[in-house]
Amino acid sequence: MLRLNLLLLAAALACAMGLVASNHSARKLFIDLEREQERTRQLEVEWGQLQLEQSTWAAHARVERIARERLHMRLPAAGGVVVAEPPRERQP
């Protein structure tokens, strides 16, 4: 009977240690999850800022100003503009 009691005690201690290890692991994973979710929020904010910056850099007025000032480009005369139309599809 003593041997059975010791065996049951050992099994109960093993289960308790397993439970403690499992809880510790779950808490650690939850902390990691929270950290990654915060990082995701930070990256989303950064992405929004980068999109705003890109739209600012690509603004038509800015591109036109740089083309005029740095590249010395100008609009062609009205007679110098040729509009090309795409070829029409053939009807069977």
C-alpha cells in the first residue's frame, strides 16, 4: 500500500510540475503575442506615414517644378503635341 501511495504521489507531483511548466509557457507566449501585436500597430502607423510621404514626393506640381528647374524641361508648343490613338480591333 505504501508503494502505491508513493507512486500516486509521484504521479501527482509530475502532473503538478507539468501544469506549472504549461502555464509558464502559455504566459510567455502571450507576452510574445502582445509584443508582436504592438509591433504590428507600429508598422501600420509607419506604413501610413510612408504612403503620405510618397504622395507628397510624387505630387504633380512638385514633379513639374523639378522638371522645369533641374532638368530644364518645358511644355511643347501646341502644334508640337501629337496624340497617338491605339489601333482599333478588327471586326471578323
